[in-house]
Amino acid sequence: MCRTLTCAVTLGCACIFVSTLASAQDFHRNNIVVGIGPAIPAGNATNYLSTAPLISLGYGYRFNRFLQADAGFQIAFGAANNQNAVQTDLGPVQGGDHEYMLPLGGRFIIPIPLKRFEVSAGGGAMYLHYSETAPSNGYYSASCYTCTSRGGWGGYGLANVSYFLDDNHNFRGGTTLQYISASTNGQAVGNVPATATTDHWMTVSFGFGLSF
């Protein structure tokens, strides 16, 4: 009787363990997200940067149910308000500026009881690169593509809320709030001076994701 009871308890524990393990592995390892939104300077950065449109592309690799490694590419357009003309074969033409943001880090997926929702928070290293750029036009050639540039390293933190559009969790829509603090140095880019600066950004991205 005792032996039978012991076997039953052992079998029950094994079933619970297997069930828990299967539940913990109920996730997709590869996650791609494309987003748009504003890049908003904060702190002293508002003296030489302004709010600009942002496009982002991110990839996350899920190690387990709770941990994910992240890498991405983000670009803002015209935040430095470049008013410098670029010399072309047709004369001076108004140039532009781009602000590149390259995050590399990870996140923790916060367990919640709502199956269609996913909440996460994380952070890591961030590389910023600003550049004045020549306009692209097939009717003339510019004397340079990247006329001046500057860059530097820092860090970022983020919070994300996503809603899965299907039962298999392959498609999602979501919002990511990101805060960046990084130092840049180099040439003047638009209104950004040719000195070392500490730049702060707040970005809000509305994205669509694919998980597989």
C-alpha cells in the first residue's frame, strides 16, 4: 500500500514538473519588431536638439520564458536642425541630419496572468551617432555624403507593453518607452556644438512585431 502510494505521489510530482517545464517553454525564441514614434530630447539636450520622427527596428532572442537579449537600429530625422548648405555641382543645397541610436542589451519578461498581454523591462548599452548628410537627388552630385559627424557611448532603459493579436503569439502590437543617456563628441552637427556633450533622449515607439 505504501509502495503504491509512494509511486502515485512520485508520478504526480513528475507530471507537475513536466507540465511546469512545458509551460515555461511555451514561447517563441525569435522576436522582430518594427516601430515608429517621436524621439524627444531631455535635459540640456533641448538646447541644441528638438523632437524628431523616429523609425526603429529591433531583434530579440529569447533564452527562456523570462530573459531576452536585444539588439536594434533606430534613426531620427532632423533633430539637430541642420541649416548648413552642401556644395553641389548646381550650387549650395540645403542638407539634413540624422541621429542614429544603436542599443545592445536585454530585458526581463514580467509574468502576468493575462495571456494576450506581455510586459517587459530592460536596458543595456547604447551607441549614438549624429551626422550631417547631403541631400539625395539624381540631378546633381554633392561634395560629400556624411559632411560632419559625432558619436559616443552610454546606456538606456526601457519598458514595453505588447498585445498578442493571435492565440499562437506570432503577431503583436505594442508600445515601448525608452530613456537614453549617452556622451557624444566630435564635429558640430547642426545645432550640436563641436564639444563633448551628455545627451538625454526619451523615445516612444508604437510597433508591430513578429515572433517565431
